[in-house]
Amino acid sequence: MSVKEQLHEVADSLPEGATYEDAMQAIYVRMKFAQGKQDIAEGRFLTVEEARAKLLKWRA
């Protein structure tokens, strides 16, 4: 799906009284989900155990 099609989809999903801020937030969230899915597909993620270990290290 092209960016233009995605923008139309976001616009169509917004309520009638939506603001520009609402639209920007919806676009931002959609973009971040897409980036996250791409990261997972390319193996750029931590398991829960790895994340816990990293947090414990930072706290020490």
C-alpha cells in the first residue's frame, strides 16, 4: 500500500471533529507500528529475558 493510500485510510478512520493533531498522532502511531514490524522481521529486538538483564545492568 502506498503512503498516499495509507494517509487516505488514516483520514477516513478519523472522527468528523478530528484536529490536525489527531491526524498527526494517528500517522505517527501507524508509522511506529510499521517500523516495529520491520525491526522484528529483521531480527532487531530483545527477548523479555534480554530486556530484563539489560535493565538490571543499567540499575546497578
